[in-house]
Amino acid sequence: MTEEADKQPAELSSVESKRISNWSAFQESYAYVRKASKEPSIQIRAGDRNSAKILKASIVGAFICLSIPFFGPKELALWCYILADLLFFAAALLFVISRFGILRVMSMRHALVAWQLMIGTSLLSVVLAFNLVLIVVLILAGPYIMQLTQR
């Protein structure tokens, strides 16, 4: 047996005794961050506030650009989609870059965990985007794909 397995419950460190299920940890962390975001003693840099506002505005702008072809001229659809994509991409990139410097002031352990969270979130975003595109392609081109595979 390992040394870890030989420890009695009373001997567990405070970190080890705080282990809870992933879902519970997510819920507690979300509640903690919501509380921290409302805490008046925590000062947020103006640049961070501005990048959050720009990101929110770009999301609204992107949805407006995406909806124009449904209510307006269809020949503008491609340009609206490109504009929406560029607008959202630039704002998201600015949002992430403006917060990236926080890693340098964290302890090495916390910086590593934060880095892993950023990488994991990025990978999850890529997987979600890929699957969304796949679903759209299957919906739009499904009958054609079925014809090709039945020959």
C-alpha cells in the first residue's frame, strides 16, 4: 500500500479533506466567483471592464450581423457572417489577452492550474464548435450525403 492509503481520515491534510465531487466543486466555485464579482472591495482594472463591455457588445453585434440576412438582403449574408466572425473573434482575443497577465502574479501551482483550465476550456470550445458545424452540415447536406453513400 502507498503512504497515502495508509493515512487515517484524521491525518488527512486540509486540502485532501476538501475533495468533493466534480459537480459540487463546480457549483461551489461558480457561487464563489459570483460572490467575488459582486464584492465591492475587489478592484477590477478599467481595461478588464472595458474588454468585458467590448465582448458583450461584439456578441450583440455578431447576432445582429447573423440576423441581417433573415430580414434583409440575402446577398449580404456571406459578408455579414464574415463580419460577425471577425467582430467576435477580435473581441474574444482582446478579452483573453487582457486577462492573461494574471498568471505572472500567481503562485506556480495556481498559475499551472489556471493555465490547464484555459487550455481545457479552449479544447472544449473547439470540440463544441466542431460538433455544431458537423450537426449543421448533416442537417443541410444530410440527404445528399445519404445519396452518395448508397451508391
